[in-house]
Amino acid sequence: MAFKFFLLSALIAVASAGLLPVAVKHVEYADAPAEYQFSYSVHDDHTGDIKSQQEERHGDDVKGQYTLIDADGYRRVVDYTADEHNGFNAVVRREPLTQKVVKAVLPVAKVVAPVQHYVAAPVVHKVALPVAKVAYPANLATVSFSAPSLNYHY
């Protein structure tokens, strides 16, 4: 029994040392530097969503710019660069808009309560005025909760 344990331990040690052949596919990637360019823009007059971005990369150097319209009516322009020596650097500037931006305004329902005007009526004795009586259910605003150990009522 001890021999089997020793043999199994030796096999595990040899396998973990990398001496046994292992079927692993090794994939090598080309060392060519990354190259790309992209840009996009959105211009929606209905919602006031106006923005754009453009970026290009040559090797480890990335340069780009994006713009957007801030809520206070200025255009924010961000020019940025990134490389392995200087890291990410951005220059932000704000420009006043030369065009009018239409911002979306959600319609608000306005409820106007009727205004009642009261005029002092002449005093007439022995005239019966009709009185409207309205009956409301007694439990209109009553809510009750109950459980075996809890009662709550308001």
C-alpha cells in the first residue's frame, strides 16, 4: 500500500514539474502594432442630444477628441492623447454655442381649479332654501390590518 502511495506521489510530482508531455495548443499572435480609426456623431434636435467623437490609434499612440453640449449651453471639447510614456492626457475647453439648441420640454398637464365668486345675497326671512344631503359610506377612509398577534387600524 505504501508503494502505491509513493508511486502516485511521484507521478503527481513529475506531472507538476512539466516533464510529461501535455497536449496544449500554443497560439502566437502577430506583434504588429494596433491600427484603427473610428468616429461617430449624434445630432438630435428633438431631444437636444448633440455629441461626437473621433479617435485614431497607431501602435501605442492614441489621439482623439469628443464634444458634447453641456446643460448650461456651452459646448465641451476634449482633446486627448495616450501613449506608454506620458499616459493619458486631456485638454478640456468650453465654447459658447453659436446655434440655438432646442431642448426637449415634457408637456405638463395644468389643472385649474374653478374660482367661485360669492355675492352677498339679500336677507329674506321665511324662505326655505334647498339643502343637498350627500351620504358617504362610513368606512371610506378606514384601513385595517390584522394578524393573530398584531392589530393595526387607522
